[in-house]
Amino acid sequence: MKAVPVVRALAAVAVVALSLYIALTMSPRLGLDLRGGTQIVLETKSTETVEANAESTDRALGVLRNRIDALGVTEPSVTRSGDNRIIIELPGVQDPREAAEVVGRTAQLTFHPVVNADPPPAAEAEGEEAPEEKLEEGQQRLVDEDGMPLVIGPQVMTGEGVSDAAGVTDPTRGGGWFVTIDFKSAGGETWRQLTADAACAQPGDPARRIAIVLDDEVISSPQVDPSIGCGVGMSGNSTEITGQFSSEEAQDLAILIKGGALPLPVEVIEQRTVGPTLGADAIDASIQAAIIGMILTGLFITVVYRVVGFLATIALGCYALIAYAFMVFLGATLTLPGLAGFVLAIGMAIDANVLVFERAREEFGKVPAANRKRKGALPNALQIGFDKAWTAIIDTNVTTLLAAALLFFLATGPVRGFGVTLSIGVIASMISALIVARVFAEWAVRRNLVRKRPAISGLAGNGRLRQWLATSGPDLMKRGNLWLGVSAAIVVFAFAGIAIRGLNLGVEFTGGRLLTFSTSQAVTADQAREAVSEAGFPRAVVQTSSPTGGAAESISVRTEELTNEQALDIENALAGVGGEVTKETDELIGPSLGDELRTKALIALGAAILAQMLYLAVRFRWTFGISAAVTMFHDVLAVIGIFVWLGKPIDGVFLAAALTVIGLSVNDTVVVFDRVREMRRENPHEKFGKVVNSAILQTFPRTINTGLGAVFILAALTLLGGDSLTDFALALLIGLVVAFLSSVFTASPLAILLERFWPDEPDLEDDEDEPHRPTNGQRPERRPLKRGAVDPYAHIPSGRETEDSNASR
């Protein structure tokens, strides 16, 4: 029997050592919202000849990667999302115009013969319209790179024929800059024929020129060298464009040519820019919140559970290390919501230990007083505590993983990172609680010092609160209809807020542009609104805030879709009243993407409730599943209602908070239902309402102790997180309180109500295989299970629960 603890101890040491090694040797991958930069999401569009699918989008991605690589941005990222979207991340790029100048050129690169350079016909007299010039089929009138008129013929070659281009200089040729172009084999032959035809024109004749066009703009129109003979052309797979180029002009032209042709048009549907200071402040705030929260949680758990609580606190530190190392090892991107999720998971990680310790207290309380100092008393109680808490731990963590998975698959951008870190946090918390903390606790309860003084272990005694609940606890379910009425009133309160004040949907769900600036000088709200209005945007929604409570030092401007130049106009206008202006965030969401994200948000919430309901219906009973689902809906509506009345935004980050609230709601409800399931097995004749009430009273200390651990973390995030994290932490804090109350006052009385109409009647056979039938309208009497029969909804303890105390020596 000693082999299992030894193996568990070795596993704990190995996991912690490996995590420490990874944490010291690898660095986390920070999202742009933490390190600063610009993210652009493009959507490819189908044309008459090319369908926007995964294959054509990958070709466009390769072209864009060439363009972006030429920008010289450190560690750019270009990836495909779905079949027709491309996500571009440019760390350190604070001016989106810089990226859009290159990325935004979306038409095909084409090569054309030049027909002539005649200007359009002039009007004969002032006020008359110029006669319309007739061009042959395929011809078009443009202006060249110097602004002079040019008539070009049909395209002869696209950028698909170009393999490379570069701006170079050769000291042996005078040091001037020129552009080299390399062609693919087919492209080289086409270029030879194009130059052979152009060489037939006389030097100086516009027809001797070749126009290189990108996005209906002539980016270069070089003349074929006089040494090239008519019909001969330029042989080989490379050529040069010479002229009076500066270094920058040569490099820019090479970038545009090398970037080449996108196989199909693209549209910018999302653009985000985050200043580097905002991310640094968020990281500092999160670290402070994590430290403060862990200290407060550790102190609280140590006071409540003494020795095992102190050891659980050490395991909590190991949890943070394991979760961090796991995230780094997987290469997961840590985003701003993800960082908050990582910190939140620290508070939630103590839940499993609390479940175990509360169970162990109950088991130790059953040991006769004369036997409590025996060698196996504490270890046996702790072991049974782990065994009996196992089902609740699994259920609570699976439901949280379901919510995290939905975030990953249905959310986009930084919010998806929250789903990743939350999932990693759940897995790491189980490793910490069931392996690391168990090794520490089992070692401690076997020490003679602790065995002879059970009180210091933290597992002896049920505490005043538990004793009061056990002896004089109120019959909460006696007023079940009242609690359901209050819950219904909360739902009405939420819907009233939505109807009266309306949802303050963020730009992610409506489309538009949201700009956030910080100013060196205090600015009032009226000054900011006037400056933005005078800049030509009178309909913009301008809001201000100040960390000092005085005039604004932070200004947000929300408008319909703006160009990058218009966004710069707003920034310059604010600089006129606020001094030095720093752009903190810049979010651009296209209207089509806003509709899509809004739809996905509703699908995510609905899918989360349905998935949790199905899981609980399988693990418990369908009546329990419906009760939990209605409670989840109630909790999310309550948080939305409070946010609506407070005027807070409902955006993608709020969606992450709402799905987490669903997880919190299920966690508390599952713990109660798990205890109900066990107590029904032990007391099959007890009325269901009394069983539920007893389950609530017995799990109340666990709920309080677990909730306070998360409250410490969320309160620290709310106070220290700044504008970027405050609303997120506040939503979770409200959700935590609501989830605790609803598990008692909504889910439980609703389950009782459903069981009243659809009672659970297991197959309890009597000697004649006849079930007991109801009489006088009463529920049928429950009979004890036969020896060996299995209640499908009952907790089935491990055989180790009945082991003799000496087995744990």
C-alpha cells in the first residue's frame, strides 16, 4: 500500500521540477494587447474567376507575407483563420497607416504595354464638357508615377510571373539605386515578348514604355533600353529598372513588385492597435493582483485549515508555476483577458482542496473521540475525503472546461486567449490539488506531532459554523416559492434595464471604430467633445475618465467606420486641447464582422447553457440539468442587467466574463447536487426537500471558503486592473456573488419543484417485483436498495474508503 503514495510523491516532484525548468528557460508569447502593436484581419473576396477558399487564401497569404517581411517588422505573424481570413500581427507598429500602405494594396499586380501619353481632349470653350475619348477594348487611361497622363493596353502578365524583386546599389556603376526583378520561367518568356514588342517603337516614344500597375495605379513605367532591338526583347529571367531612385524609393518599389499579385481582393474587416505602455501597465497590475490575492487566499486558508491549509497554499504556488510552464511549453499566446483568466484561475484553484478538506473533516468527525489520536485516523479521513470529493471535483472542472472550449472555438482575438489560459488553469489546478497538495497533506497527517494534536491539522472539528448549521440550520427550502419569485424579479429587473436603457454594445458587436487616448494635460468632457466635433465628427461618442477623479486624462472616441487619416485628424484635434496625446488603443471592426461576432456571442451563450445542461442531465438527472440551465441563464441575465443599469459596455471581453459566470454558476450548483445525490442514496425515505436543504447546509462552508478565495483575486483585479481589466473583473465579481446565491435560492428550489411533478423513482423491486404504488395522492414510499443494487445517481465510493486504518501506515 505504500507504493501509491511513493509514486504520487515522485510524480509531484517531477511535475514541479519540469515546470520550474521550463519557466526558467522559456519565455511566454505575449499577444499584441500586452506588448503593443497592430493587428489587421483581412477577408478574401471571390471574383468571377477565383473563389475565396482555403487554397486561394493561402496564396494571398504568401503574397502578403512577402510584403510584410520587406517592412522589417520584428517577429511579424501572418496566419490564415478559417477558409477566407488572414490575421496579420505587427509587433511594435503603432501607426496602422504604415501597415495599410503596403497591406492595403489589394489589387493584382499587372504589366501592360503603353499605347500613348496623350492628355485627354480639352473642352473647346469654358464651361463645356470635354468630348469623351474612345479607347479600344482593354485600354484604360491612368497617370504615371510622375502624374502625367498615360494610356495603357490590356494586361500581358500578372505578378504571378514575378519570383523576386530588390532595391540595390552597385558602387562600380556610380552608386545609384536601381531595382532588380527576377521572373519565373514562364514570366521570363512573357517579359521577353513584351519588351520585344515595345522595342519596335522609337526611343522617346511612349509606346517604348511598359507600365507596372498595382491597385489601378501605375507604380513604374520604365522605357525599354535603346540597346534592345525590335522583336528581340530582353532575354533571361531577370531585368533591371534604373532611374533617379533614392534608397527609400527603390526599396518601396521593390516591395510592391515582390509583394506582387494577390490572387483575389481582400477587405480589412478588423484592425486593432495597442500602445506598449497599456500592455505593460496591465501586466504589472495583474502581477500585483495575483500576489495580493494569493497572499490573502493563503492566509485565509491557513487560518481555516491550519497545517493542511498552509500546505495547500504552498501547492497553490506550485499550481501557478505549473500553469505558467504549461502555457509557455504549448506556445499559447497570453492576451489581456487571458492574463486576467490566469490570475482568476489562481483563486479558483483552491476549490478542489477545500472540497477535500471539508469532506475529510466530516469523516474525521465520525471517528470516536477515543480513537482520534490513533495512527490511521487522520490519514484515513483525508483519504476518504479525496475519494468522496472526486466526483464533485471532476464535475466542476469539466463544466468549466466546456465554457473555456466554447470561448476558444467561437470567440476571436484576445478573448480566445482567455479560453486557452482558463483551460490550462483548470488542468493545472487538478494536478496541483490531486497530486501536489495531496502529497503534502498526506505527509503532514502522518507526523507524530500532528497525529497527537489533531486540532492543528485543520481536519479535526467541524467549526462553529458547521456545528450551528448541523444543529440549528434554517430550513431554507421551506420558502422555495419565495426564492423563485425573487429570482424571477431579478430577471424582470434585467429585461427592464435592457428595454429602458438598451444594451451598450461595444464596437466588436456593432462595427465602427473605438479610439482611446491619454493626454498630458487634464481635459474636460466638453472640451474633448468640442475638439472632436470641430475636427469634422459631430456624431462621435466621446467619453472621458480620470484616475484622479478630476478632469479627464483618458479619452475614448467611438464613431462609425473611419479611415486611418480621419483617425489621425481626431488625434491631432485632441492634441490641441490636451497637450501631448498618446494612442492607447485603436479598434476598427467592419459592420459585417460586427454582425458575425454578435451572432457568435449569442450562439456561444446558448451552446454553453445547452452543453452544461446535457452534461448535468447525464451525470445527475434531467430535472437537475434543467434547474442548472435555468440558473445559468438567470445568472448571466443578472450580470447583464447590472452592467446595463451601470452603463457598462457589453463587448467581447464581457462575453468571456459571461461564459466564466456560467462556469462559476455550475460549480456551486454541482457541489450541492453532488451532495444531494449522495444523501438520497443514504436516506432513500427522506423527503426530497429536506435532503436538498441538508445538502445546502452541509456544503455551505465549502462555498464560503472557496468563494472568498476567488473574491480576493477579483477584488484586487477590480481595484488595480485599470480601465483594461476593471470591467472584466467587476463582471466576474458580480457573477461570483450571484452564482453563490442562485445555487441556493434558484437551482435548489427549482429542482424541488421539478421533482414534485416528475419524481425520480429508481427500480426498487419488492419480493413480488411490484413497485410501491402511491396512495391518497402521496408520493410512493421509497424502499431501501437491495444489497448489491446500484442507484445510477448515487456516489459510488472507492473501495479504499472502507480500508482499515492500518493500511495507510
